[in-house]
Amino acid sequence: MKISVLISNYNYQQYLINAIESVLKQSRKVDEIIVVDDCSTDNSQQLLQNSFLNHNNIKLVLKDKNQGQLSCFNVGFEVSTGDIIFFLDADDIYEENYIEEGLKFYEQNEKCDFLFCAFERFGGETQFVFYYERDRDLGCSAISTLHRRRWLGSPTSTLSMSRATLEKILPIPYLEDWRTRADDCLVFGASIVGARKFYLSQSLVKYRVHGKNNFYGVKKERNLEHLKRLFQFLSQNYQNEFNLWEQIYYEFKTIPEPRYKEFRLYLSLVKHSGTSWFKKLPVASMLVIYFLRRGDFMGNVPSWHVSL
């Protein structure tokens, strides 16, 4: 498989070289590194030209207009050629075996369309962030995302996905809506277009915490109009509502070992599906039977942290 790494940068000249070098030092070499600079006002573009202009597998996209993170994803993917696209923010760092372990995971899990991994926060208190205690096949999540805004992912630098999945998501036209936090477009988008998501429990990315982060510590509500536009754009070909009550069970079955929290979510979707109880009861019964047969009753509650 051909591997592309897409790095987006805006005014991170002090971190940018370290980010790129962390990709160049990978134990499994990547086929191309695409660095998109969003018209930085610091010395980023000059630094990139001086350091990597003639590098044989680094493509520099130096924008002359600042349009935000989503625009970098759009243009970076357009010039990419990889079968798997890994994302990296310019202030973060890959562990040396990240690409090797990620690619191995894709090769061993042929159904994997979208992968995110555990990571380490650094720059202040060191903290490892694990969403689950082991690797997981999280199945598909289109219905739960469209109807509950389920966010099944992680920060940009821990994300990768197949080209076939990204082709269904990008380009997204709402650049002003997603100047920052555009990883939401990737996470929500992959779910809505039907990607099968997996989680890799190894901590393989170092996420830098500093005063300019657009993810860490941000708890403000997402703009509902932005989400509405995004969801409408991504779900144009999705048959919403009409057969919802029929589809809930089949989506739930894509999770090989569902947790109780996931079971409750899908049971709630049946309850609020807007159809008669005569139709709801058989679907609810199938959910219960599947969960009792296949459910993971020993798994830890998702999202736990270890501080050092």
C-alpha cells in the first residue's frame, strides 16, 4: 500500500521541522509527505523552502491566502496519491514506529477504513490518553452519528483513513465554518459515509499542549448551523429516516463485541425512531439477543488517562 502523510501548518515555524522530521525518521518509510502551509505570517514558508524544496518525496503546497484547516485538508488530499492517508498537525510528532504499526493494522484488518490510536500529551504534564484498554473494531456508525451526533474519533494527528473513504468526504466547501477543528469533518464524515472504524491501543503519537492549540482544552459548543450544513452535505446519498428502524440493528451488528454504552445508544435509537411499538419491539429484541450473545461485559469504560 502507498502511504501519504498530510501535514497542515499555520504559524508553527517553531514546531514544523520537528513534525516533518518525525515522519522522515519512521521505521517504515512513507511514499510522500505533503506539507500545506496556510499562508503563514511567520517564517514557515521560507523555512520549508530552505529545508525541503528539493526533497524527493516532500510536496510543498504554499498557499497565498489564509483559509483555515479544512482548506488545507482539501488541497492536500487533492495532490496526494496514497492508498492510506495519515494526518499530522504541524505542532505534533509521530513516534518512530507509528506508520509501521498503523500499516500493519490495516493489512491485518482488511475491513478497516478509518483508524485512530492512543496518544501522549506533552508540553506540560505528560499524560497518556487511551480510549479503550485494547484494540477494537468499532464497526460502522452512520446512523448513530446522524441522529445523535456521535463523535467517534480523536485529534487530527492520530487519524488515518483509506483513500476510498476520503474521496467520499473531501472536498468540503464550508471553509469558513471549519477554519479550526476541521478534524471534526474527518471524524463525522467518515462515520456518515459508512466507514468501518477501528481503534489501535498503542500510544504512537505525541500531541503537543501549548497556548495555541485548537483542540486541547476546548469545550465550547460546536456551532449547530455548521454541523447541520456539514451533515446535510455528507449525507446527500444517505437514506435518512425512512428505513431507520430497520437499519439500526444491522449497524449495531457491525460491532463484533459491543459494550453496554453502545448497546444503550442503539436501543435508544430504536425507542425514538418514530415508528410504532409493533415494529420497534422485534428490532429491540434482536439488539438484546445480539448483545447478550456477543457483548463485551469485561471491557473498561472508554476514555481513560494515565498521568506521569
